[in-house]
Amino acid sequence: MFEEMAKKPAAWLTGEGPGSETVLSSRIRLARNISEFKFPPSVDTDTRDEIVEFVQTSFEAASILDNGGFFKSNDINSLDRNFLVERHLISPEFMKDGGIGRGVFIDNSEQLSIMVNEEDHIRLQVISSGLSMDKCWEMARNVDSKLSHKMDFAYDDKFGHLTSCPTNVGTGLRASILIHLPGLVLTREIEQVINKISKVGLVVRGFYGEGTDVLGNLFQISNQTTLGRSEEEIIDSLAKVTEQIIEWETNAQEKMMEDAADQIEDKVWRSYGILKYARVLNSGEVMNLLSALRLGISLKLMDKIKLKDINELLIITQPAHLQKYYDKEMDNDERDMVRAELVRERLNV
């Protein structure tokens, strides 16, 4: 399952859209629960299966299934679940307990995915390239409207949408960006920036979201609360802060080139040389080296390699992607050799 998906790039990796040299992607996620069922953490396996069946039938009635596929967790093996996490289509939370009694819808473009029985009955996600939250919100709102005509969502006139976690109560909306900040990391200004944005109600997480590590100088930034503000206010606030972060990153890169241009150019081209000729690369190493190439593109130090190519390599060199791409399971050593071979092929320009 998902072998064909592994052969094509995800839509959010195109390197297009506003601010795409810094912002890899924008995401809107909506948490919804169905009023006639208890929340997922409180139900047994049989009820979880019943919820999955109910949601799948509702998706079909709302014509959601016309443009994608619905997959039950029992039919998704461990490798496939890791693949979907790497693809940013499901959360690491979806993997818990072997994913028993869960399901996921993925549309053909991979811009829309809907998890069933993660922390809430429904986690609707739209993801797009660059700083494009308005585009994501429009699509998410349309799908949410379709579903609301087929399901009775748990809603309180005072508090808004009811969710398993109190921080999601209200709009149930999480807006986030995946942003590349090598300049701020190298100038050691990143902690100061994180402190600043934390004070305005935003939270910084790792590459795959909550509880994950930062890889390749890529940070996920999102709103922390959803109660007391409208969806548009949440999105507008994050967009404005993101524009400020882009400015800080640009200033940091300019400062580096003023103070240490030779060292930065050496770092970029040395990384290119390693990627182009290495015979063994582990996943953490390749993320850091690709981050340097991404910095080189931003600084206009190289023009042969496209942003899209770097973005794709960030994902397809991950462990599960390699195994799906080559359609075979591999141990760490074999993956490291195959990863280096794949990178060499892609950088042979």
C-alpha cells in the first residue's frame, strides 16, 4: 500500500507560494467530535470501530470519498503508518497502540487528510506550499461545512466546539507553518526568537509536531489556544508573526554574509560535495546537509538545484519513504547506503 504515493512528490513540497524560500508549508487543522459518541480516549475498541464505520459512511454521503481513499488502521501496517507520518498526513499520535480502531482519508492531491479517532473523532488537515494559510483555511472550511451537514458535531453555545483537550476548545483550529531558520540557528538568535513568539501565544515544535525533534533547522510554529478568538483572527495573527520571523531570518542571513561569507559559502558547497559523492548517509546527517543547500539557494549561491528538489529530498530520504520507494524492507545500514545513492542520483545535475 502507498507505493505509488512514494514515487510522486507531495503537493506541499513544490517550493511555490509566498515566502517559500523560508516557509516550506502552511497547515490548517480542525478538531471535531460527534455528539452521539464519547470522545476517543473514553471508548473501547468496538466503539472505535463503530465510529470509523459511521464516519466513513458520512464521508461517502458528503461526497468526500470521490477524490481520494479511506484507509482503516487495521489495514495499514507499521511501515505504512511511519510513511504517512513522514509524509505529514497523520500525526505520531495516530501511531499509538498500533493505531487500533482508527482510520484516515487522504485526497488524491495529498492537500487534505482526515484522521478518525486520533485524539478527537475527526482531525481535518489541509496543507499547502509556502505561506498560504488563507488558501488552506478556505479548503478546510468548505470540507468542514460539508461534514457538518452529515454529522452533528459536539458544540456548546458558550465555549464553541468541544474537544478532548481543553486547549482545542472553541474554534478547534490549529494553524501552523513549517519554517526553515538556518540563519537564526547559526547566529544563535533562535532561542531569543522562540521566547518572543511564545509570549504572543504561539508554540514551537519539531519537524513532525508535538513531542518531536527539530531536524534540519526546520521548526513547526502554531497557535497555542483556540478559545476566545475567531478562526480569521488566529490565522491573521500567525501570518503576521511569520512575516516578522522571515524578516529576522533574512537579517540573520545578511549578517552572516557580512561577517563570514567565506565560511558560509564553504559550508554550503562542502555540504553539496558530501551529498553528491557520499556512499553512506544517515537520515539526521542528510537533513542537516540539505538544510545547508537550502540556505545556499536562499543566499543565491547556487542556481542549478531547485528548491523543489531539496524539499522532496527532505522527505523521500526518511526511513519509511526509502523502503516504500524501493518496495522492500531494509535495515539501518542498507538504508544509509540506498539513501546516499538516491541523493547522488537526484543531485546529478
